[in-house]
Amino acid sequence: MSEAVSLASMTAPMLSAAFKFLFDRASSTLDRRRAEKHDSGEAGEAVTEEASAAGQLESAMNTLAVYKQHNFALKPDDSVLIRNLTTVQAELERIEGSPIDIAAITRAGVVVEVDSGDVEGRVTGLTAGEIASTGHADVRVRTETVKASGEVTGMQIERRLG
């Protein structure tokens, strides 16, 4: 089964988890490459296999950035989305030299994002009792200001997750 078929057969929540994982990982990889290039003072880059992979990765990421910026729905039947996610995965695997088990990443996962301005009360990103070995949670809480009476908790374990 090809990776495109695997990505295309995912449910929308699974596809969202795959998108987030691949987008964040590729962004980190490209940022690290830019920093290394800047620190070494390289003016140009020789055409190597890794440079080629990075170019393909950057191209696919430019397309995926549009999905993220405009908060487009991530649908398994979107061939442009699936093609670019597949490219990102393949190029990350080439650069890193190891396979990415995208199915495992999207299994039994929870993604929670909370954005808030001033917090005067309580904000909790996720409450769970325990996390099973197959479970995972990605909790991001962004708060501008926590007032003296405020409380922000990213994750609180009370029930089983996964």
C-alpha cells in the first residue's frame, strides 16, 4: 500500500494529526538547515541528495502553509493535500535517513489547542487519567496574560488517555 493511499484513507481527525506532525517536523528541519547554513556562512549550496530533498520539502511546505494560514479543511479526498503531505513525509525520511510511521503517529491521539488573551479564571487544555502506551496527546496552550487570580494548566491526568 502506498503512503498516498494510507494518507487518503485516514479519517479527517487522523489526517489533521498527520498534517500537524509532518508540518511541525518539516518546519523544524527547514529552520535547522537555514540556521546551519547561516552559521557556516555558506553563500550557495552544492546540489546534493540532501539539498535536493530540502528543495522538494520546501516546495511542498509552501503549499501546505496555505492550508494552515487559511485554516482550510483537511480532507482525505483532496489530492493536492495528500500529494504534498506524501512529499513532505518522503523528503523528511530522505533527510533524516529513517522511516516515519505516520499510522502510529495518528493512532490514539488527542490534539488540543487553546488560545486566550487575559486569563482571570482557570484554563485547562486536557484532563485525562492515564495515558496508555499507544496513546499520545499534543496540548498547546497559548495565553497572553495570566492575571493574579488566573490559572493555566496544559494537561491534567485524571482518566485514561489511549
